[in-house]
Amino acid sequence: MKKINYLSGLLMAVTILSVFHGSAVAANRVPFSQEPPYVPGEVAVYATPDKLSAYQIRKVLPNAGITVVAVPEKKEKDVVAQLRSQGRRAGLNRILRASEVPSDPLYSLYQWHMTRIQSEEAWDLTYGKEVLVAVLDSGLAEDGAPDGIACVDSNRYDIVNQDNDPDDGNGHGTHVSGTIAQTTNNAIGTAGMSHGACILPVKVLDDSGSGTSADIADGIFYAANIGANVINMSLGYSFRFPIDSDQIIDPALDYAYDNNVTVVCAAGNEGRDHVGYPALYPTTIAVGATDYADKLASYSNSGLGLDVVAPGGDVYADLNSDGYPDGVLQETRIDGAWGYWFFDGTSMASPHVAAVAAMLISYGVAGTPDEVYETLTSTALDLGDAGFDPVYGHGLVQAHAALTGTVSEPPVCTDADGDGWCVEDGDCDDNNSSVYPGAPDSRRGRDRDGIDNDCDGIIDG
């Protein structure tokens, strides 16, 4: 196992973005009609082989009394219908998977942020295959990566330097790309949420993390023309610049929307009641950040333009007491050295949502940007006031619920002492309002009170 490095969240000159959907939202619920996969050219029948002499026998399962027969591919459903019309109990030989916990060792230990959005349940349905996700960022480091990105599109491009080598000298873009599609189930390092998807790295930020509106606009046009299904932009203008529209970037966002590309943007890291641009643009999905306790991260922008939230982490907290910060963990390269780094920020939240958008498109339950938006928002886990609220938007994105059209129920919160911490979130004494995860816990001198105030298992150190 590689050493897990620590790095606080990166702030970029072009800052995080958010979006408000008005008339652009689809009026009707997206139909959920995706059919589970099945073995091509096979049909299973409750019958003995002698009753199925018209068919070639593939397998006999005597314990159940089932016979699997060979049929022409693309005709499986027709054969099933025919057998059923004859009074036979027949069906497609569908494929089920074991509920997956990936072999990547750091996933179970430190990637708490994946399970918060139902990673394992969603992986039973799809990995996001055959979907292209463009990451407009500081590029992608590839050479020498111990873990790496599972699929990188050959059309990778560096708009900043006008070449085909978008190498990441910053680390931000590689980290973001890993959250979406890190190589998974290879018994190395970390997992990626939509690890069947392919990443199209488009370098629009230089190695200091800054980029121009012209380069970003060109990157959006480029990704749309290449055929990207989803664009992630963990970048934007700082809140101190009152920008809700840009004459150069707006047409590019319109072009992406018109070409059926879902654009996901980070809401910004200033901790203000205002979503930054370009996330604020009406055709993008604006993503705020939550911490380990599923509360809005202190740095996350919020407000009426916020659509959903996703894990962004907090590198200054260790609420699960695992000895490491509660950031988002992913592989990246910093100062020429590969490692697994904890970052935090809405930059880290946005790719979680972009990954789920890719899974929706791959699974066939959403195709257009409006359908993706409607599906994500209608199935999110409501963390604040009922319905939309300006703190959490429509709630915490839930991948499996979105894939299956299930409305996520808010969690039960038992907070008898009114300290703002639920028992379910780790409050170890719900009868004492001075006891909760992260509370000040005296460890030295005369102030020892014999109480484990911060719920870390150590009483006054």
C-alpha cells in the first residue's frame, strides 16, 4: 500500500461554478425501463430436455428442473413469448452480479465519500461503460501512474499549450479524473465511481491552476465536437467577482447544451450564500460540497443557484477517527511524485456528480441534460428543509436511487440534547450537548473532566 499523502484543497484562479435550472428542466419524470443484461442466444425453460426436442440443449439443471436452450441471437424474447404461449414457464437467462466491494485496498479504508452516494449498490447495475466524460481542468498525468485512469480517450488535448499532450503539472485535474474513472478492481490504490467510463482530458488551466475564458470556451466546444456525453468543470470565477454571465463562455455552454452534453460544475469554495459562474448558468448542474457528517462543508458556496450536493470532504477534520483527514482520496501526481492525496473542495464534489451522470447515460435512464438534471434532483437524499432549499439544493446525490427511479428518504436524526449532532452521525452521548464528534476535549492540566467530549474513544487524553 502506498503512503497516503495529505494536501489541503486547491483554490484556482478560475473558481467553482453553479447553476439554476428554470424552464430548462424537463417537465416529466424520466421513464426507468432499463432491462437487466442476459446471456445472448439463450432461453431458460422449466421443462425436461425431452419436452424441448425442437431446440439445441445448452445446459440441464436437474435440481430446479430447468433446461437452457440455444436460440438465435436477437430472437430471445420472441422465443420466450412463443414458449409461454404454449404454457411453458420460460424467460431470458439474465445475468446477476455479486454485490461488489472492489479489491482496491484504499477504497474500504478511506474512500468513505463513494459509499455516501451509493457506489456499491449502483455498481450492481452499471460502471458507466461507453460514456465519454470530458474533464476540463489542469490536464491529466499518466506516465508512471501506479494505479491510473482505466480509459483515456485518444483525442486528449492541451488548449493552453496548443498540443496533444495535456500533462498535468498541478495535480488537480488528475485527482478529479480519478474520482470519475480511476482504474478499479485491480487490487491497487483507490476506486473510481464511474470506472467503466472513458476520460477525455482537456487542459484549459495552466500548471498554476489558472485559465482564460477563451481557452475554457474552446475546451467546451472541443469536448462537444469530439462527442463527450458529460463535461466536468471544477473551476470558476471567484465569488468576489460578481459574474453571472460571460460573453465568451456563455455561447460555449449553449453549444454544449444544444449538442446534448451534460455540464457539471463546482459551486465555489468561498463559503458564501451565492453560487459562482459558470455553475450559475441555467444549463449546467451546480454542485455544493458535504463533509463526512453529510453536512454542508464550511467552505462550500450555496444559495438559490445550487442544484445538488456531493462529498467534498474536509481535510481539517477526522470525524471517523481513522487517523487521516476526512478529505476525498484519489491518486495524483504532486511535484513529480505519485501518491494518494486527500483533497477537499467543491472541486472534489463535482466529479462525483459527473460520474453519476455518466452512469445514468450508460444505463439508459437519462440522455439529455434536462433528463440527467431531473433524474439527479428528483432522487437526491433530502438533507435540509423538505424539498429544495438553498443550503443543500435538492439534496445529496444518490447513484442507485437515480438509476432505479427511487425517491431517497431523509435519514432519521436522533438529537435529544440539541447539539446539532445525530446519534446516527456519531454522537456518543445524546444526553450531553457538550459531547459530539469534533467537540473540544480537554486532554491536559487541571481541566480533565473524565468525559470523552469529542467521541474519539479517548477520555481526556
